[in-house]
Amino acid sequence: MTQPLRHVLLLAGLAALLPAPFAAAEPQSFRVLNRTGQTATQLFAVRTPRGAQNDWGRSVLTRALPPEESFGLRANEAAGCRFDLRLVLADGREARLANQDICAHSMVVLETTQAGATVTAKPPALEGPARPPGQPGQPGQTPGRTSSGTGFVVARGQVLTNLHVVDGCRRITVRAPEGAALPASTQVPPDSRRDLALLTVEGETGPPLRFRSAPAVRRGEAVVSYGFPLSGILSSGPTLTTGEVNALSGMRDNAAQFQISAPVQPGNSGGPLLDRQGNVLGVVVSKLNAANIAARTGDIPQNVNFAVKGTEALEYLRGAGVTPLLAESTGRERSAAEVGELVHRSTVLVRCER
């Protein structure tokens, strides 16, 4: 691990930033730790609330901030204790935290990639109890955050999802199609490069899905996405969408991903991307932030989304000791409704409590 950066800036309020030496003894000194797994190119820290103009001001970074390194800041006493933080990554994604009490916490960790050129398909954190209802807590305990994503069965008791869905979770459960909430854990090391994680589930899951072994995926192929987008806002049950494979690489020619036109919403992350035989082509992972691109180019991109390739998922699973089921997609094409019925029992809602 590299040594933390020693740069420190003075926060004078809303976007008014000046260089200043680090003084660790001051109660309003704090550090921002980059735990996104990606190098950051910009860091914004502004007083809460940012105001009607949603102004982030200018970046306080004087050089790139590699993963697992921190950046020190000191708030002007007049600025108060609460700040919004925004970290822009080299691949265009962003990590944000709002209303952080920097007087109470000397280290703020930014680890989820949510907004920016590509947005992780993950719902905003929902405020909720940090413990089951009725269970006593510790004095001063603050409410936790709950989020959700999607996963699918790849072997008996094994569910594949995205790392960002379960990263940093204090408790993970999966909801089987019958409604049972089953405890799950990450006993196998995740893959941060591919954004994949394997969950071991305590309880009976559905049958494993089959990965496509042949033929090679082509541009223009029809695909089906199945998952739980915006759970608690939209339908509590699974949602099916259709589209096509638009490109054989992802953002900035990422060879580990496909670009797809099947609509993706927060909560779709970790769900299966299927061909019309019902075999897995990939794992839904992210979407393009249309508003961000429109602000840069003046044009609104439509249905630009991404999935980790099935070949990448297979390599990860085999390295984890899982023997996935394979099938050639040479039979008749099924309707989207038939594909949904085929994979329904094998697709689960993944719930994360932080």
C-alpha cells in the first residue's frame, strides 16, 4: 500500500479553498480516503447545503489520488462541521457522500461509485434501522443504510453479483423467489477489477443458470435483463427488460464488458444478462449517466448500459473453485417472457445493511 498523500487545503466554506499546512490537532481537520479501487482525479468538498445552484466549486486535489491513499483537509471554523464530498475517478465515475460531520469523524471513506460518466447500477442508500426492530442498540448509535441489488445462482448455495452491491456490508441477505430471506456472506475473495463477488447462501436457492459456451457473442444480438431495479420504489418483484448487444467492449474500450441497450436502473446491478435461449451472456454492472454526458456534449445519449462479459465471470468463478454449468446457444430462440420464466427461480434480490 502506498503512503497517504500529505497535501492539505483549507475549506473556507462553499467552494472557497486555499492551501494551508496540515494541523492534526485542530478538531475540524479530517482526511478523505479513496477506497473506490480506482485513481481519483478530482475531489470536491463544499459546505452542506450546497444551495439551489448545486455548486461544487473547484477541485481541491493538486495531483491524482490513488486507491487506498488519503487527502487531508482543514475546515475554516466559520464553515461549520457538515460537508458534501465528491470524488471523480479516472474512468469518469464518481463517489459521493452528503452531509458528513467532519468534526465527529476525522477520516471519511469514499468507496461506492455512483454518479458520473458511468453510474454504478445501485440505488441510493435508504435510511433504515442499523439493527432488527426491537433489538436494543448502543447509546448514540446512528441509523444504518440499506441498499439492494440483484444476484443469480451459479451453483448450489452460490450466488454471483457485483462487488459494489455487497462491498462494505455489515449484513447481507438474499430474497429467494418464494420470499424467504436467506443469510449470505462473501467467503470467497471478490474481484475488484471485474466488479464481481460470490455469495455463499445459507439455505435453499434455485437451480444454477447456464453460461453460454458457444457461439461467440455478436453485435446486434437480442438480450434480456432480469433483476430488481429501484426495489421499494418500483415493483417489489423482478423486472424484465429487453435490448441488444451494441458493442463488444465497454467504456473506453473496456474489453471485459459489453455495451447493451437493455434499460438498466439502480438495483439491476449483479443481475443476469441473458440471450434468447436463456443462457447467461454477462452480469449487468452499470449505466451511462445521460445528464453528465449531456452537460459535456449538449446531446443526450440513450440506453447506453454495460455488462461484465460472461467469459470474465466464468474465469472468476473457476478461480473461486466453482464449476459453472455451460450450454451452447444453438436451439430455438425463446420469447422474452419464456426467458423470464426460465430464470425467475434462479434470480434473487440482494440486500445490504451497512
